[in-house]
Amino acid sequence: MKKQEEKPVVEMTEIVLPNDANTLGNILGGKVMHLIDIACAIAASRHCRRPVVTASIDYLDFKHPIKVGELIIIKAALNRAFHTSMEVGAKVWSENLLTGERRHTSSAYLTFVALGEDGRPVPVPEYVPETPDEIRRWKQAEIRRQHRLEQKKRLSNFDG
């Protein structure tokens, strides 16, 4: 019997402790970035079953703070696989443990590259979206990729 393929999706939850916070009692942005990077790397690795490295963080915004004592919840999912790279999207929520209220606090898009045993980039398996949401994210990932490539080309004109 063939094992059913697992969706390249990750959900991580942690409680925000005082050591994770700034002087205002909010989680540090760097800590949020760290957790996003981990969740997204796991999603990318689950897809290609290889070690991956972060190639870029396209976009990250902070909409609301997360307070000490609240939960931080990160959901990461593969959006699209290209040749040797993959785009993974992340959404972050806070959860008040006393009320159960959740707030969307951050979103991010990260690109990862799969590595072979020699540490060099290797091709990744195709990703075929199935649900309407997966198809939407798959299409949007191509638009973001084209934007990244165009921006890189425009900026290279300024190299001295």
C-alpha cells in the first residue's frame, strides 16, 4: 500500500515568554521572523524531502503585537515549486489563552532552495495544487517570482 503524500503544511504554536519580548511586553520582531523561517523551512523540506536554505524573504508585515502570555501560532504552506526553489507562505496569529480570541498578526513569503548531498541546488518535485485556495496561492506565487526577477534585473543595472 502506497503511503499517502502529506501536504507540505506546518502549524507551530508557542507561548510568548518574557525572554521573547521587548520592554513593552510584545514579542520581538526577530523572534517572529525566526519562528516563521523554521515553520516555512519545514514545509519546504516536507515537499522536497531534502535540506533547504532560505534564499529570500519577500514580504513580512507586522499588523498587531503579540503580548507576553499569549500564544503565537504560525501556519506555513508551500505555494509553488519552481526548478530548485520553492515559495512558502506564512500567516501568524496571536491567541489569548483566557478568551480564545485570535488575531492575524503577520504574513510573509519566503523562498527556499533545495540542496543535494554536495550542498548545491537540486531540482524539486512538481507541486500540483488541488483546492481553489491552493490554486490561487500557486498563481500568485508566479506573479511574485516574476516581480522578484524583474527587480533583481533592474537593480543589477546599478552595479558598479
